[in-house]
Amino acid sequence: MQFTVTDQGDGIAVVHIMGRLNMVTAPRLREVVAASVAAGQNRVAVDLSDVDFIDSSGLGALIGGLKATRQAGGDLRIAAPNEQVRLVLQLTNMERVLTAYPAASSAFHG
């Protein structure tokens, strides 16, 4: 699992995740989002284009990040989920809470 954070300016951070987002790696996502919020980037786009698997812990980390960004007056949005991630979002009804965007670059700059 690898995380890359890019400052897009204007309070926006893009978190690119590579690998599996599961119970082992979910705490790291929480830390990365918390650090971005602490640095003043309260709008976070999570790029899931290279995530090949997500479980309930990964979903929990995304929801935790959403809560953290919203408490800071921002938002968390997801981008480019693959079919497995989309299926998990649909089965859990989380696609209504975590709207997917085609690319991280368009998550906040529609």
C-alpha cells in the first residue's frame, strides 16, 4: 500500500492510494487525511484509480475522513473507483454519501 499526497492549492489535497484499502491500511488513510486537514487542506479528493480492493475498514476510513473534513468546513470526495470498489459502495449504500467523480482533478473543479 502506498499513499501519495499532492497539494492542489486552494485548500485541496489529492490522496492517491495504490494497493488494497483494508483493515491493515485503513489507519494510514485516516492519518493522511487528518494531516491534510491539520495543514489547512480541508477539501480532500481520494484517488482510488489504483485501489484494487476495499473492505469495510477501508470504507470506515473514508467515512472517518469525510467526517474530519466536514468538521473542518470542507469535504472529502472519491475519484475513479474500479468495479470492485463501486460494487462495495453500492452494496453498502455508501455511493449516496461518497459520490464518485471520474478523476481526482474534477472532484472539486467540476
